Amino acid sequence: MHIKNEILKDSYAIRLSASEGGKEIARAYVYVLTNSLHKEPFGFIEDVFVEEAHRGGGVGTEIVNRAIEEAKRAVNQDWRYTVFTNESA
């Protein structure tokens, strides 16, 4: 048996973070992948975290909603070889 190892260059991650007073208070990762089972790229969200002092205030909901938006945009556009930064207040 031979197991082949490939580095797929058409999969990537987007890291989102929320900060307050220069300190990160929340984060989430969006992974955009392709594989032989799916015709189109697809995304999933992982490692959603909110600092304990900021839980219950909507930060987690806001960063998850933003992650969903970014996943939809990434899947619908060819960002595979683009590095980008998008900051908002």
C-alpha cells in the first residue's frame, strides 16, 4: 500500500478577532476547503472563543455572524491566493 501526501493550495483559513482596549477579547476561524467529495468549495467555523469577562454581551454572536459572512464571501469568490485584511470598528 502507498499513501500519498498532498498539500492543497486551494484551501485556507481566515482568522477573525475582536479586540477592546488593544486586547483580544474574542476569536473565530473560518476554514475554506475543497475536496473530491464536493463540487464547490465549502467552509466551516472552528475555535470560537470569547474571554470570560466579555461573555453574555453579544460579542460571540457578532463574531460568529461575521464568520458566516466571511465564509459565504470566500466560498463565492476566488480568494485562494489573496492575502487580505478587513478591519471594522
